Amino acid sequence: MSKIMNPQVEVPKGIELNDKDIGNLILSNLKNMTKNYAVALTEASNDLLYKALKKQFDAISKLQREAFEITFRNGWYVLEEADGAKVGEKYNHLQQCFQDLDAEPEEN
């Protein structure tokens, strides 16, 4: 598999936190916050609460994306290119699942 990445910005080594550590910590925390807000949105009990949570979710999602862009741009976040055959296989499986959802129920 080929890797999709930028040249890595070197940071000091050692026990003290460096820019890479801080960037990855921020990204990790924002990812978790995004997931938690998504769950909260699905469980919002009324429209006013939903709208307030959605506003916060959008802001956190934007920050998470910005943190990803910074870590990726500095070469601290590496992606792997997906195998085309596996992507096709997964796509076909999901297409079949969607077709099954649209199928008429079988009578017993």
C-alpha cells in the first residue's frame, strides 16, 4: 500500500511535549468531542436543545477538520491508499445491503 503524506516537520525528541504531540492530542480530543456531539444530537429531546447542540457540533467539527489539516500538512498524520479491489468489494456489499432494505418483505 502506498502512503499519502506530506514531508514531516521535525520536532524535538524527548519527554517534553512538542508541536506534533500537542497537535495529535488536540486532534484526538476534537475527534472524540465530535463523536460525542453526534450521539447527543441523536438523543436531543426537543428542537431547541437540538439546535443548540447542532451549533456546537458544527463548530467542533470545523475545529477538528482544521486540526486534521494542520497535522496532515506537517506530515504528522499519514493516510494509506485503499486497495481498489477492497473498495469495490465493500461498495458491492453495501449496494446489496441497500437493495435488501428496499426489497419486499417475505411472507411466512
